[in-house]
Amino acid sequence: MASATGRDGQASGLGLRLELAQGPGGPRVRMHAGPAELAPGLRLAALTAEPIGAARPRSTAALREGSWRALEARLEVGAEALEQAAQPLRGLAIGGWSIGQVAVDVAGAAIVLTLTGPRDEGWPALAQIELAVEIVTGALQVRARRVWATGPLAPSGAALWRAVARGLAHGREGVVTLTGEALRVTPEWLLRRAFRAAGATPPRTRALQVTRVRAEGRGLRIVLVSGDMSQGEGLKGHVLEGMSEEPDDPLAGLRAALRAGDRTAALSALACAPAPTHPGGRRLTRALTQVRAELLRFHDPAAAAKAVRAWLAAAPDDPEAWWRLVVTHARAGEAEGITRGLAALARMPGPPAVQLRRRVAQALVEAERAGSGGRARAVLEDRAWTGSPEAQAAAWRALAIAQAGDPEVAGETVEATVAAALAAAAKCERRWCEDEELQARVAAAGRRCGRDVIEAERAATELAETALALARAGETQRLAPATAGRTRRVDGKRVRVELQTRAARSLEPGSLLALAEMVEETGEAGRAQALRELAWFLLPGCEPGGPNVASEASHAGAAEALSDHGPWNDPGEPRGALIKMLRGVVAETAGIRAASELAPVDPGEAASLLALVEPELPGLRAATGLKLPVRVGRGGPEGGVAIRNEREPAIVVYPGLARLDRRERRFRLALAAALIRGGLAIALDPAGASLHELLAALAWLGEPSLVPTLPGAQTIVRLWQKRGLTPQRFAEPQRAALAEQLQAWRADSARVARLATLLRGDHCLLATRWTGAVAGALLAIGRDARLPAVVDEASARRVCASEEARRLLRGAGLFLDRSQEHD
């Protein structure tokens, strides 16, 4: 077998190559691809394709642009890729319970999907679905073998699986379909997406059928073969013989008892439940031990203490379990156990109020052991269910106030304790505390410990999850009333600050949309619109809806919001004097280039391209104060825009520009205008000078004794002098600042390269301000960095994670609260 492409065949990230094989009918050409990493946890092990038609491709171009038919492919899908594919479930509401986190565990043939979220009616809520994969009619079929779910949640495991399956299939029509109790998945679309992301024409893959699925390490190996080459049905994947249509539901009895409020039946169902042995079963064990501890609390001290120890063994990093253990030791008078428990709590992170509470408890214990202080006893819970009615009522009151002063205790727990205190007081002949007084003391304790901060964090989490769910459903018009309702009883400013922190830290689309809603209420409509545009960029599979959708008319507002935050004078890498000097010599630098002409272009094509870009230029000409003539070239860069340093610096456009998204097209034209206005046309024109030579010429302006030695710099200085530009035109402080900055930037080639990167980023920010096209800037950044095309949330997030995108978003000031600028 011989290669027909050599090293060029490896130019693509897919490892494309041509091979010539001797077959029964003579030599045959085959295209091969792989191995190649398509995404985190997703790998193309190999692909074989044959050309369509009689022509025999012999070049690299044929690999990318020819017509091929896929014969066989092997994909390796790891747990990371499966988990990423399941992320759209976040924010999905099942009944009254919302999914907060999604995880996937794979071990051998076992695949387990874990869903966690807030408490369900006060009980720890977690769902784990054991999946089975089989091959049916050439596609993968995914079914639920077993569903483990705690908390009341759905009435049956089958109902829970159906809700999850609908969430997995939503928005993926044509790739994932829901048929009865199973999901049908056609993985061949991954190959088409990978080829398009690599800039190559994808082969025809519709005829590919799955013939084999097997476990391999922490993932799956999937084999696809053309339908006319497959040999029967193939293996059945991971499905177990005798598996029923409905998934097993080992915890159905527990959930039914919890819904009915039957504590005895819940404990009995919990005792009869089988032990989890599947991958990720430790999470389920942790939730079940916590449920048991909650059921026994206040009812059976000995069994409750044993349940707390089991809970701690399953969750050694859970502060609540440690605190319950401290209470257990206090009941038994075990000072050593109290000390060990408080020492473990002291090593765990927590809010300042919680840390203070732990230090006070530790001090009381030490004082007791030394005999110099009062006794440290957690007797409130004991007295709440023992003693006379008056003693129980007093204990419930004290416990309610103590819980309100502990930000780690859930709000619903405090409310339940207050209700118990009021009920206990009603049974007493003499009332020692009126209802209003108890409510006021509980509220005061909550304010002292920072519970308002906790509530604001909880509201921010719920708003972000709600916003994401509404965005995926195309119902963002419902976000405004949802935001108003959720923030009615909490500090709106704290919620906004929490959303800003989350959005800036991890760029969560839900946090961005919720933040935009709250920012708009402060009157910053432009900033709110820019936040929405960023959120929709991160959700390319969703369609914006409602009255707050980004539009061309709103770009002016977005540009205004981005107008006052520039990194030019960053103390770590200052370049403000350099940029100011470059802008001051635009006219004298224009026209310095080697003579060359653009290749002639078809007049009709040139006219259509000019008609496309000319409407975008009046605003840029007004912003720069330059004429910005437009030339049309042939071929050109992938972005479709270049710069020509003529006597009037010109923007050169190429046919590829017409194929870009209009947002990216507007941004690229604005970026070219910003770079010309910034005096960088000579360094960006291939026939001009290098950045090294331009900096050497600028150094002469800063310090005339520094006569340049580079030929290009000498030419620039000579023409400057001919045009009347001398160092004496500029004030001494400006020249001194320029000389100081250039001394640092010209130290070596690496520093010059770093300066080039920063200057491009600075002008990307300026172009974004002019157009308000945040999404256009991100699309251009991703294309120029050779990142995969933005077709899903993972590819959009990869673009936003790039260094240039992070610099753009930081400089744009999207997460800067104007109301706090002067606090």
C-alpha cells in the first residue's frame, strides 16, 4: 500500500491521507482519517472512505474537497464526552424538582447517569439511572436498566427516565429520537461535524450502520460499517438478557413512604433496599445514609447516632454530618469526641459566620475541659423531644433561634422548627413567648449570621437555572416575571453581585441571562443587551425568543455600554504612549509600501461584494475620520479582510467575506478600520514593514540619538523627515513615556510578539465598542485561532475560553457593576 499525499495529507487535524491499495479489479484509492481527538473524551480511531465517481484523487485538495463515501469508522466515546452530552439536562424540571448537576460514571459495561439538585420537599434528592446500550437496525438504542431515586421526586422510575429521555432528545432531532421507553442515537453525524470543523467536505455517512459496541476502559468503542458491507445485526452492546421494558425501581417504596409522610414505612423500605454497587454508587449511599439520619432524628437517639456515623463514613467531607456528630458526642458527654469533631470542622471552608460559630464552640469546649467556663452541651435537640410540655416548647424556641443563626441550616428546616415551636407553645397552659416575638427573634438571628447572603446565593442559583431552562425552551419572555417574583423577598443588589461573580467566573448562559434581566432594571440597557448576546452565543442550539432578543437596532446601546474600559495603560504591560504615538503618525506613515497591484477580479463579483460591505462603512468612516477606501482582491485570508497601506490606507475585501455570518463580517470590517486608525496599516500590509522595523522608527521619535539600523526602519524615518515629521513635533513628556515603553517592548523577539498580540486585542476591543458585535468578535477570534466552528455549546465555550476572548470580555466591562464603581 502506498501513500499518494505524503506529509501534505496530514495537514488536517483529522490526519487525512490517501492510500493506494491493490484490489481484485486493480489499484483502488482509499481515504483514511484518524486517529484524531474530536473533543474531550471523543476520539476518531479510524475512518475509511472511497471516492465517488471514476476520478482518482491524487492531491491534498481532493482530501478536503472531493466527494467520498464512508465505508467504515471506529469511534471511542469516553465518560467525559458522555457527561458533556448530558449537560443539557441541567435546569430541567421534573415535577417541582430542578436538576442542578449532571455526572456520568463508566466502568466496563456499566454506564450510570447521576442527577443532583436541591432538596425535594426537605429530603436529600438524587437520581441515578443505570443505562443499557444495544444495537437495533443499525443504530444505538439506550434504555434504562435501573433507576435509583431518593426524595419524593417522580412516582415511578419509569416516569423519571421518560422525563430525562425527553430532555436528552430535545433540540437534537435527527440525531437522538425518543421511541417508546428508549432513545435511538445515530452517531455517524459526529463524523460530518468533525470534517466540517476541520474545514473539509465531509464524506457521505448516511449508509453507515452501527455493528458493534463494546466497553473499553472508561468508555465505549463504536464500530460503524456501510450498510452494503455489514454482516448481519452484530453484537447487542451492553443490554442484559431478560431485561424488561420498564426499568427496575429499587427505591419506589421509600419514595412513596416519604410522599405519604410515613416514617416507619420509610425506614422499613430503606432497610430492604439493596446496597448500591454500580459505578457512582458512593453518591447514592451518601444520600441514603442522610435520609436515614433525618428519619431517626428526634425519635431514636441511639439509632440516630449510629445513622449519623454511617452518614459521615459515606460523606467524610460533609460539614453537616460532622456537626451532627458533634451534637451526638455532646449528648453523651464525650468531650474528646466533641474536640475531634470541632477540629475537623475547623479545617473545612465556610462563610465567616460559620467559622466564627465553630471557633466559639471550640472555645467553650476548651473552657469546660479546663474547668474555667460554663458547660458546653448541645441539649436543645434532646429537650425538644423529652421533658414537660413547657420544657419542650422552650427547647423548640431556642432551637429555632439557634438554627436561624446557623447559615448552614436550610431555610426550610428553620421554618419547620418555628412551626414546631408554635405548635408546642399552643399546648402549654402559660405562653412564655408570643408568635410575633419568636418570628422577630428568628429574623434577627438570621440577619446577624448572614442568612440574607445565603438566601441571595440561593436566589441567584435558582434564577440562573430558571433562565437556562426558559432559554432552551424558547420562552425567555417569562424570565422577567420569574426574576421579579424570586427577588421580591431578598436583597436584589446581593443577587445581582452573585450573578455577576458566577457569570464572570464560568460564563454560565443562565447566569448571563438572569444578570441581563437585573442589569436592565438599573437602566443599563446597552450592557444588558451585550450580556444577552454573549449568552445566546454560548447557546448556539437555542433560538432567542421574547421581547429582549438581540437585534441590529440594539447594537448602538451595546456599543455605548462598552465605551469606557480600555487596557491601554495596564500597569503590568503599559502601551498607552506607544498607541498614542502610532495614532499620531497615521498620515505620515500611509503609503509606505512596496509597489504591487491586486490581481484583477471579475467585475460582477467585485460589484456584489462592494454592495455587501459599503453599507457598513459610513459609521466606521465617521468613527475614524478616515476615507477608508475599499479594494476587492482574489483569494485572500480565511477571514476575507486585509489591509493595504496606500496613500489613503485601504480595506481589502475578498470573496470569502460574503460567506461569513453578518455579525462576524461587521466586526472584521470594524477591526480593519480600528487597526488603520491605530497606525498599524504599514505593519499589517504584506508589502509594508515589520513590527520590529516600525518600533525601531518610533524609537527614533522618542530619542533622536537612536538612529535605526534596520533597512525598513531607515526607509520609514527618511520618508517621515521628507513629509515634515520630526521628534520635535511631540512634547518632551510624551517622547519620554514612549522611549520608556519601547525600551521594555524591544528587549527581545518574544516581547515584540507579545506586543503584537496585545495590540490586536486592544483593537478587537475598540472594534467591538464601535459595532456592539460581541458575538461577531468571538466568531472571528475562534476562526483566527483555528478552533472548531461554533455549532454547539462545547465549541462556543472553547472559543470563550481562549486567551484573546477572555481579554476581550474583561476589557468590555460586561461584569462591572456601574453602581459600585465609586463605593
